[in-house]
Amino acid sequence: MHSRKIVVVVKGYPRLSETFIAQELLGLERAGIELVIVALRRPTDGKRHPVHDEIKACVHYLPEYLHEEPLRLVRSALTCFPRAGFRRALGAFVRDLRRDPTRNRIRRFGQALVLAAEWPERAGWLHAHFAHTPASVTRYTSLLRGLPWTCSAHAKDIWTSEDWDLADKLSSARWMVTCTKAGFTHLKSLASGSSRVHLSYHGLDLARFGRFEGDRPPHDGSSRVEPVDILSVGRAVEKKGYDTLLQALALLPRDLAWRFVHAGGGDQLDRLKALAEKLGIAPRISWKGALAQEDVLRLYRDADIFALACRIAADGDRDGLPNVLVEAASQRLICVSTNVSGVPELLTDGETGLLVPPDDPAALARALERTIRHPALRTRLGDAAERHVRTRFDHRSSIGQLKSLFEQEWQATI
């Protein structure tokens, strides 16, 4: 029987932008599952969410770059070399390297050697969050240690990975879960057996996002003294479509009173601020940077409209179902977004939100103007969205599903 202690491999930890992962880890711990977190990168965010401090699992960091810890790598390689699994893992790595001759691929195998050599005591299972780099390290480690592994796939990892890489991982993992129907359908098409893939929405910890009982003022954009507040939360990266959103804001009628607040980090922030200056809307924008969860919750409650212009990036990267949309909807906040990937699984146009095509500033501007001018519409769709979230997106359902999947595997090994 395999130990029920799970090693969870993540890309970086803790990360402000990956609350859904931390929420899941805490949920599994509360469900009685012992975890060890293994991160490929050290944290870069200056803040933490409260959920990170509630997780009891110890965190183990692998070398982010192999050349920075050569002795650790050599010691690990010497430890793993005599083991039966070394030849199997090396064979898989060499096959992968022929198709993907990159330093990143070499780094993944080196990190797997370190994890296999420094294996946490009593751990008997591997689980990866993201089907790209973390899953590669996890797969090689499973071969080195002769242990089973599973995976949670999300968005970028699915859509920017090569099909051969995903197919290989699906064939060796016991199962893989993903959080949107689009991702589920794609993975299922690559899997040798459809039972290996499961759809599991992250959901939301509704205890942290309690009902908003306040009343939002019926501002309609007609008064400069009482502008309508538009909020967006997300990293400033291509797939979030913030350039499209800024262009849409610039297209709004000049007499319409609005303010825009953005919360989040990201490497495109400076470029977006420059674009806002160029468009002449910079005075109406407040850039908050990365914030902790309690501060973001306050922004949801203070806002009148939530906007997120999701798109498919040039490299195929896209969101699954952005957690921030679920969070905003839980606070009775009307959401205006795009019909990309998993967004329509949360928002139905005209019923629980407004959806427009991606990369269409004019369509987005029309939707925003409509919501700015009609506070009753904001109230109606915001209330409907909240009911939908609290009925269908409680994270306890996802935690229960994951626990059941793990329990089935453990029972099978008895």
C-alpha cells in the first residue's frame, strides 16, 4: 500500500496570482490529506494571502537553475544512478530531449534528480499543478522513484504544450483533472483512455468571500462628482487583454463619468501605463499593483463593474476560467468579459453577465457604456451571477472530487 502523504509539485510558491492552488491545498489538508509542497521557484511576490499562512505543509525548494547549485545536483545524480528507476527516467528524458532540445528540458530532469534524491520521508504519491514544467519534473521523479503520479492542468500549460508532450504525460499519469470544458475536451482527445481525464471546477472558498449585503449607489455616469467605478484584477500579460480594455475605455463617450482601477502585477504594466497616457485616459486610472486577498475583496465591494478582456495570446496561451471573475461575481458585481475558453461556463450573456468577442474594443466599449448608463442592469445581472456562483462554484465540491479520486487510487493499492 502506498503512503497517503502527497508531494505536490508547483512552479512557484507562494504566488498571489495562484490563490486557487493555495485554496485547494488547504482544502485537501482540511480533508485529512498530508501534503509536502515542492516548488521549482522561490517566491517573487512581496505579499502573501492569508490562505498561505493557514497551510501547514512544509515547503521544499528545488534549484531554480542547475548551475547555481552544482554540488547539490551532482550529489543527487550519484544517489539516483544505482537505482532501478534511473535507466527508465533517463530513457524518457532522452526521448523528450530529442523532440524538445532546450535548456528548460534539461533543467526539468535535473530538478527531478534532486527531488528523487531528497525525497520527503513517508511520501508515496506525486501530484503536479500544471501540465507543463511541474508535470515534467513530476513524471521524471515518478520514474526515478517508482511511484504513481497525478496532475491538475489549468490553462497556459494545456494550450502552450505540444500535443505529444501532453499525450505522453496522460499515458503515464493515473489521472489528470482540469478546470474548464474546453481544456477537458482537448485533453480527452489526447488521452489513450477517457477515464484518465476529469473536469473539476476550482470553485471558490465562499467563507472568504461572504455575501456582500451592501447597496451599490445607482450612479449612471452622468455626474463627474459620482463616476461609475470599473475594476479589473489580473496580471498585466498578453492573454488578459488589457490593451483592448484601455482602448475600449478610450472609446467611451466623453461626457460619461467613470474611473478605472487595476489590481495586479505583470511585466506589461509600464507599457499599459504608457498606452493609457497616449489614449488620454491616464487621469481616470488608478494602478494598485499586486494586492493581498483581503484588499482585493474590498475593491470588489467598492466597484460598480468588473471588466476582464480575456483573449488567446499569440503563443496560444489563454485563461481557463479566471478565478477573479468568480470572486467578483460572488460579490454581486456585474462582470463584462469575453467569450474565450471557460468564461462562458460562468457567464451567460444577458443573464449572469455581458460577453463580447475578444480583441474587439468597440464591442467592449458598447457593453461597458450599457452597464455604466443602466444601474438596474448592473444590479440584476450581478445578483444573478452571485446566485450562480453560490450554487455551482463552491470549492468544497472540487475538494471532495479530488479526495475521492485519491481515495480510489489508494484503495486500489491495498
